[in-house]
Amino acid sequence: MKVINHSTETLKKALISNRRDLAEIYQQYTKEERRFLEEGLNPGEPGSVFQAITVHSDSDWIPSHPEEPQDFESFYKDPHKKTPSVNCGTIYIQTIGSFGETGPQTEEYLEWLCKYCQAFFYGLPVRRLPAVTVAQTACSFRINHGSQNLQLLTGDVLQFLWKRKPRDAFCVVGITMIDLYPKESWNFVFGQASLNKGIGVFSFARFDDNFYDKSYAGRLKMQKQPKQGNYAVFDGHYTPPITSTLLLRSCKVQEHLLLFSHRKKINFFSFQTMTHEIGHMFWIRHCQWLSCVMQGSNHLQESDRRPLHLCPICLRKLQVSVGFNIGERYKALQQWMEEEPKPAAEESTLVKPTEAFQADKLRLRRCRHILETSERFCHKMAGGLTPLLVCRMLLCGLLFQLTSWQSAALKTSDTRPNFIIVLADDIGWGDLDVNRPEQKSNNTPYLNLMAQQGLRFLDFHSPASTCSPSRASILTGRYGLRNGVTRNFAAGSLGGLPLSEITLPQILRRAGYYTAMIGKWHLGHNGPYGPTKRGFDYYLGIPYSNDMGCTDVPGYDLPQCPACPSSRPPKTRLKTSEEKNTGCYSRVGLPLFENSSIVEQPLDPWTLARQYQSAAQRIIRHARERGQPYFLYVALAHMHVPLAPPIPRPATTDPPPLEGQVYAATLRDMDDLVGSIRSASHGNDTLIWFTGDNGPWEQKCQYAGSAGPFQGKWQTKRGGGSAKKTTWEGGHRVPTVAYWPGVIPPNSTSSALLSGMDIFPTLLSLAGVTPPTDRRYDGMDATNVLLHGKQTGHQVLFHPNSGAAGQFGDFQAVRTGKYKTFYLTGGAEACGGATATQEIHDPPLIFDLERDPAEETPLKFGTPEYRATAERVARLREDFLWDVATDQSVSTADYAIDESRVPCCEPTRPACRCLSPG
């Protein structure tokens, strides 16, 4: 046996690199993570969790396959290297044919295998596809002349997997207990994969200890090859039983194969053979640094010697590609190995073989101890240390630690909080369970909990009643009449939020915050108008509403829109007259952007929430690892149509869902997403502010939300809707919750009159940042409302026209105290298509919202209450309009449209479809 020893300096260079930029990236790990990775610099020492490679014979991989070792630097700078994208992040496992004994044994085995992969590739979901028989694959097969075992032709299996591959797949891994062969001239192959298609298949058949015995039960006595297509030969065909050894080997194989797929961007899902071609095909080569699961393997004995774990160098490659937290990954692996098996069912004799992993469990405990211990006294980077030097180092370290603690104590009160703004789309005030307890629904349990543990606003309003104006005001703290955004931008819009406007993320970023956005932007996507040009360090999302582009499997909408075309590129990217009548965009796919690039077109609406969830968790984790305060703006696709909840997708042959079922399921899906963000943000240093951009879209009927008691009955009695696009309460009063454990008093409510514009000054105040003084703002600092229970809000709040009546942006309704005054009314399209003509009111309509939240009966003209309110509102309105007219900081938005500027991944393809996902 030969031990391959590398010097400490060689291993250090392989792990960290001499390149300054890569060394700086390495320093972004926590000190515990760096200490853990550096355990590999002195392998084999007593107590070390990493060991050197041992070569037992010339038939082992390294002697028989000389290769240039791949260090982290060469991996990182490889031009072919790809990193996972959030839009295709699921590992799918597909079982083919008989898989051991059928029934509970198979299910338990596969459940263990999936959970193990979930822990190993921490952060990427692992799911199983429904099992298939060999006949379903329609693959060719043969009897091996030597082993007399049935074998499947891998190329045919791969073709089957390719057709079955889900859209959100990172890779599809076919596993079978039946032997494989790649072509007639080959004896067998453990597995095979397609580099470009992201599919692979491998067999466990030869991992059985008895496979090569002449008495092996899987051997057939047939003298002739069976007829192709006669799959009856597989009926009752013997496959190996599930054993501890097989499980252990399969986990190693699964790691070895799938790890390299993560080296590819998930669109390509690189797979290749598990031996000779693996390094060439996936750009993470066989490990030649330390004992590692990534070592090459020429034979089963060498595979058994290979450990389950990754060496630090390969671990860093995987971490950079996937983005997990190292400590959390090891915790997940330990939980999998130490999880107590469920009591075996009566018909099942399979017990989880935890003893097979005993050594690995002990090692994982040591790894986690290193990752969770703040200081280790005897850690060595190089060379020996004398006792005197150790004592001096400890003394200096102690003094430094005491100084650091004192400094930290002084800075505690100055620590800047993190901010997460979650903006729901087209959500109704009544959609939040706690706003309507009499309904006894349970669609928003996480938001209910956040309200119980935080602050629920009763009188909170979106700055406008439609998308773009509302979002512009939230990010600038200014009404649309000032910031220039008074109506929605189109898919072909040239402009966006005027460049003269300064946004909340721009200010926070200058103050040292990491700023990121996930979701719907809708403030301009061409040139300098995109999110990363307006203050966000990172962006993942849709440039406009999720109904402004087609998808391959459309969500629920009214009317139901068609899928993207599969042939002929569009002659025009704008809507035709027919599409304008239906509201459908069927010519260009809905794009998903990452930063300034399209990564998927058309995107898959059914996986979008999980992509957003993964991105949010990653952003929060990375910001915490850097020790940098962050601002995360999550603009959800929920509850805007088309709805794509986690229920069976619509098909033309399916019966329609029950009334309200789709919307309720979408609410629960949204709530789950909010709950996952809350969990990821753990701690009392983060404010989460949930609100909506406007009220429900009534004309969508069963796919629209509830405005609760705010029905706008005066309008609905005269025709038209009274929610989105209108200035009735249902159009702009939105469910809002602020959650900040240990800071905001729990189970509190606020009746203060507030607006989404108040987010801008409030966050800046909490961050200790002064906004630019060269402009006028309309939002108010609501810190006292959030933290101290004050009930003082706006003295007056103006509601602009958002499309129902009058000129876009004009103030047609004014709120003062409990009174709401209308100078112009008009209903948006209601469910069923009814509309109403606009009406100018002189004298205005005035409603008392305390007595009449449904806005059904206005105050009688001429009464003292009416006259006093009307006179006061007239003065306030006139003063405000004069203030805007004399404001030198007023901006003007460019609403010009050019069809050539509609986002398009590949203009020569139908629906601008990307050549490959992502």
C-alpha cells in the first residue's frame, strides 16, 4: 500500500489559491468554516477528520489513469464551468424495472436514498418520479453471454429519460437493479449519461456480492436471445435484495455521479460514465488530493475503500457551485445518519442499516464540533509551535477577545437591522385570515403567526391601485405625481421609473447595505431602468406582471390563455387586437431574469415560488455569512393571475376546480413562501414588512381575492367593480403585517392611517440614514407606530386614479381621519364584465368609514358634518396640488413603446424560447 502525501503548502494552494480574488472569496467563509477546511492541510494527524489517499495496487485508478490534479483555482477559472441556476434546481430519481423486493422495502430504501441526496446536495430538492417498468421505457435489451444476466441498452433508457425529464429538473437520474450495456461490443457498463441533456442512468446490479457467482439467481438459462419487444422476460426477473452494503455503495455512487452534475449549469445536467470519462465530461476531475468520494474507482474493492465524504478542496468546489452553508449541510447529513428508523411494517423486514454508517456518524460529529466551536487551541496551519509560543498566542488571543467583546458591547446599540419587504400582488384585505376571524379559514397560518407575534395594521393603504405606480411610490416615498409613474409600463416600454428618482435600495447600498430583489419589478427593464441599475446588487425575477407573457403550461386565469406557440417565431412581439380583447399575451414567452440576463423563457410558473424561496434563503444566508446588513425586497407573483398553486395543473379535459379552491391553494402557497423567508431570517435583527401593491382584481371572479368588508357598494350598485384600479377602499386598503421579534411588541394592532410610501422613510430612519434633501417626500416615518405603539398616522392621504376613471395619477379621492371624500368615481370591470361610466362629483361624495366601511351611503349634503369635512378637504387638496406644482424635483416618465424592445431570449425561435433552459 502506498500513501500519497502532499505538502501543507501544496494543499493550501489547492484549497485557497494564490490568486488574490480567490483568496478574498475564501475569506468570506466564517472563521469556523475556514478552520474546518484547513483541517485538510495536515491529513492523517491524530483526531484529523481528513486522511491521505492510499493506493493498494497498480490496478487502482490513480496509477492506471494519470491525470493533472484539479485544484480550486483551475476549477473556478475553467471557462466551461457552470453554476446552478435557481430555475432548474431539482434532482429527480427515476426507478426502472424491478427494484429489489417490491412493496415497503423498495419505498423505504428509496426514501432513505432521496433524503441522503437531499442532505448531501443541501439546498437542492430531491424528488422521485413515478416508477416505470422496463416495458414502459421501450428500450432494447439482451442476455449477457458471460454473466447470463439481462441487460438494458443505456442509449434507449437515456432517450426515455429525456422525454420524461421535468422542466424544473437539475438532473434526472435513472436507477435500476438490471445490468446495463452501452453497445453490442461492450460487456457491460455501470452507468452512462448525456452531457447536454442532463440525464443519466446507472445500475446497482453488480454491487451485489453474489453477482459474479455461477449460482446467482439472476442468471438465465435461455440459449437464444429473447425477441425484442417481448418484455415478458422481465416478469419475475430476480433483482438483488436491499442490504446495508448495497445502500452504502449506492450512496457513494449517487454522490459521485450527481456531484459532477452540479459542476454544470443545471441546464446541461452533465452526466457521463462514473469511471474513465467522469473528469473529462464534468470539469470536476477525480480527486487526487485527499481521501474523498470524488476519487476515481477502477473496481468494486476500490469503490468500497472510498469514503462518503468530500475532501475540503472538492467541498469548496461544491459549495461555490450550490451555495449552501457548510455547517447546515453537515447538520443535515448527521441528522440523516442518526435519524431513528421508523418501526418496520408487518410486511416489511427492512430496517435502516444505521450501523453501516457508524464510522461516518462519528466523523460527522467531529466535523460539526469544529464548525461550531469558536476557538480551537491546537489548530496548525504549518510547522510545529513551541509551548512558549502557544502561551503567547493564547494570551494575545485572550486580550484581543476581551477587547472585541468590549467593542461589540459598545456597538450593540448601533447595530443596523436587516430589512425584508414582502409585497404581494393583487391581494385583498380580507385574504389574511386574522383580518376576518369569523371566516374560520386557515389559508395564511404563517402570516397569522407573524401578526400574533408582531404588529397588524388595520388601516394601511397601497400608494396606488395598480402595479407600477404603487411600486414606484414604495421605492421612492413619493406620489406618482412627483415621481412620474402614474400608470403601468408595458412589455415593450422603452422607459421606466425616471432616472432622476432616487430609490430606497440606492440609498441603503450607499450606506453599506447589501441589496437584493426577488420577483416582479415592473418599473422598466430596458437599458438603465432595470433593478440592478436602480440600486440592487442582485436580482431574480420577472420584469413585469406574470400575465404579460405566455408559458408552456399556463396557470389558472379568466379567460384561460393559450400556451406558448411551439412553432414559428412571432412576427410581432406586441399583442394583436384579439389578444388585447382577451388580455392574453401569446406571442412572447414570459421571461425570468437573473440580474440583467434572461435565464429562462418562457419560465415555468408552477416552480416559480420555489425558485424565489431558494433565492431568498440563499441571499439571507450569504449576507449573514458576510456580516453585512441587508435589504431584501421580495415582490411576489402571488396573487396575480395566472395562478399556479401546488395542485394539479389545468388541462382541457379536466373538470374545473371547485369555486375558490385555486385561489385558496395559491394563498397557502404564498403563505408557505413567506413562512420560509421568516424562518431563514431567524433572529431579532431583522424587520419583515408584509403588504400588498393593490387590492384584488375583481374581474377575475373565482381567481380574485376578498376585499373583506370594503365592498364599495355605492359603486357596485351602479355597475362596475370597486377594487383594483379604483379608489374605493377595496382597491388600496391592503393586509399588512410588521414582524420583528423582540423589538415590535407582540400581538399588537395599529389603526394609524399609513401608506406603502411610509416604508421608504421608516427604513431609512431605522438604519440611521438621512434621505437626500433635494426633493420633497410624501411618506412619513412610522417608527413610533412600529416600535412604540403610537396610533398617529397621516393627517391626509390622497388616492390617485389608477385606471378606473379620469386622468392617470390625478387625485380623485382624499382620506382625512375617518372621512373619505370622492371628487370622481368610476368602477373597474367587475366579475361578469359589467362596467360603469365615470362621474364627477361637485359637491363631492363623503363617506364615514367608521360607520360605513362598505362605502354604501354617503353623508347627506348640507349637514354640519358634511360642510366641515368638505371645506377642510378642499383646503388640503388645494394646498397639496400647489405643493406639487411648485416642486422642482417632479419627474416625468417615458411611456414610449417599441416592440423590438420586448425581452426576447432568442428572436428566431417561437415565443423567443431560449435555446436551452436558463
